Amino acid sequence: MSETRDKRRRNDLDLFVLALIESGPFTPYELKTAAGLSPGATIPALRRLLQEDLVVQGKSGARGRTDHTITAAGRKRLKRGWQELIDEGPSGDLDADLRVALLAVWVGGNRRAAAEFLRQSAAKILTPVERTQDSDDPKSAPQLALWYRHLRSAAATEMVERESAAALAMAKALPRTATRRKPKAVSPGRR
């Protein structure tokens, strides 16, 4: 994965985690159970958010779980960050693009931009398949290798086409309005 794509993936995940925290204090465990985000992804995201003073950490609770609360700087970053991700265009990673689209609806209240973003994502997902279908099978390869390559290509094409169709379905199924509860932001030094 290129550094740009990796950075983009971190940005969309960080902003998504920030939006979840904005809706109420969250522990890494709650991020896993409520949104299905893995601790392996959210714990580094929370560390980055803490380092940038976009969230503050509460006291350790039951089982050592620590909740996080958004700061005023975090709210400001969230308010402008979703639009930056929309402007960059889709990455082609369906999970990342879904997070960006949901940020557009939740934070920006812009369902139209979110739906268009997912439609662009669907098209981008198909681009690598179109390129691989143009390549010819090498004539000198053993038959077993050709079968393997052909079947893998057919399976990959099917998966990508379904993922693209899923992105289009999500564009149609986006929520119409966002009902948000805005908890009070806290200063990084206070809790």
C-alpha cells in the first residue's frame, strides 16, 4: 500500500472515529461493538487523535476501559475534514469510501455529495478489472498455471463487480437526514 493511500486510509478512519466519539464518549471496546471497528485499527487512531489534541482521555473505568471525548479542536477538524476527503475523490477501498460518504451525511448533512462519492467509488473499483481483462495469457505457461490464473481472474472479477454493485446500492440506501446529538466539546487540558 502506498504511503498516500495509507495516509488517506488513516485520515478517513481517524475522522470516522472522531465522529463516533462526537456522538458520545466511546471506549475502544464500544467502537468495536457499536460500529464493528477492530481494536487493531481504532487504538492507533485514538493515539493519533490524542497526540493531536482532537480528543481527551477520561479516567480508566470498568475493566480498565477508558472513554474518549472530542475537543473543540477535534470538532473543528471534523467539520472541515469530511469535505477534504470528498474533494480528494474515492480511494476504491469500499470500507474507506463508505466511511467518507457517511461523514458527508453525518457531519456535512450532504447526502447528494455522499451518494455521488459512492457512485464514483463503484466506478473506481471496476477500473483494475477492466485493465486485467485486456492482458493475454502467456502461451508458454503450463496448462495448470493458465487454469489457475484464469480461475483467479474470474473470481476476482466477480468479487470486484459485486463490490461495485454494493457501493451503488449503498449510494441509494444512504440515510436521508442525520439526527445528531452534539455533546459539549472539552478542552484538551480539562476533563
